[in-house]
Amino acid sequence: MRILFATSNQYKIQEARDIFGELGHTVEPLPLDGLIINFEEPKHLGLDSVAESKIDQALSLISGTEFEGSYILVEDSGVFTSFFKDWPGASSASVLSNLGLDGFLEKMSESNNREGEYRAVAIISDGQKKWKAIGICKGIFSKERLGEGGFGYDPVFIPSEGDGRTFAQMEPSLKSSFSHRAKALKSLSFLIDSPSK
Ligand code: ITT
């Protein structure tokens, strides 16, 4: 299946290629002409509502174009701490651009609980039907940045299912085997392939 991923985040596209590629699907960015997608994101409503809003916007963007009827994928994700309720949560991207990772770590030093999780809500639609799945990856936040790979919070997140390294220290393929995004996208793939759908 050819999947068009409506996202401005190249790392998400690479992860989706790793995950869906293994399942026999291809992933291409939408739009294909190099334009940046700029979604209106109602972040205060949470990941689920943002993902729903993104799929509506993406479907209306391709309405009447050659892409109408293709499988369109959107995803909204965020980082959640156990100590600070819903923070940074749906505002993960803006917290990172305002505070930076050092500012995030400074805020985390106020907490005696370094547990947290990455969450993703992914939706795929062919314009007629819509499938949605969530993925969660639990872990702890390190006290310092470790590693150069990945993006966003990866240098400070040590997933529980890993080997004690941060996501930024791991090979991308290892991250793609159990990340929040991997779980959401694998569930989507099963849902789409399910005969009852
Ligand atoms: P699109 O909305 O265009 O898909 P985006 O990067 O703005 O791309 P989100 O709105 O979903 O994506 O914001 C998610 C933010 O959460 C992201 O910018 C990171 O700061 C953080 N995040 C999500 N998944 C992550 C991951 O796998 N590794 C590190 N940080 C992640």
C-alpha cells in the first residue's frame, strides 16, 4: 500500500518508512512538491483532537487533487512526565522551542519523579474510512543529554523497553522497533488489513 504522510517532520517520515516498510508498505511525504504542511493545531484539546483535526485538514487539502482517494496518514505526538500533569504533553514542540532541552531538564530537576512516556495518536484515511490507533512508550528522563541521534526529546529519554541508553544513543532501527510511533503505526497496519474493516 502507498501511504502519504502529512507531516512537516522528516524524522517521523523516516520512522514511518522503517515501520511500514517492514510490513510491505511505502511511505511518502505529503505534499510531494516540497511545500511545508502547516496545520492549525488545537493543542489545548490534546493529542487525539489534534490528530483528528490534522486528518480533516489533510483530506480537505487533497480534495479534488490527484491524491484524493490515497491513504493519508497523520500523527500527533508528545512527551508526558509523571510529575507535571499533562506537561509538556500536547505542547511538547513549543516547550522545546521556548525552553530548549536544557530548560526542560532544569524544570525536571524540580521533580523527584523522572518517569514519563511518549505518546502518539495516528490516523489513516482513504477519504471514506478512517482508522485510528495510539501508541505509548514508557521510560525515564535522564539528568543530562546523552547521544546525538533522533530528534526532540530523544537525548533525554531512556525507554524502559530499551537497554538503558537514550533514544538518541540508539540505532534508529532499534527506536523504530518499540517507539510510541511504532506501536501506533503497527496497530494501524493491523486495523487496515483486518477483513472486517
Ligand atoms: P507535524 O505536526 O508536522 O507532524 P511536529 O514535529 O510538529 O510535526 P507534533 O506536533 O506531533 O509534531 O509534535 C510532537 C513533538 O513531541 C515533537 O516536536 C517532539 O518535540 C516531541 N516528540 C514526539 N515524538 C518524538 C520522538 O519520537 N522523539 C522525540 N521527541 C518526540
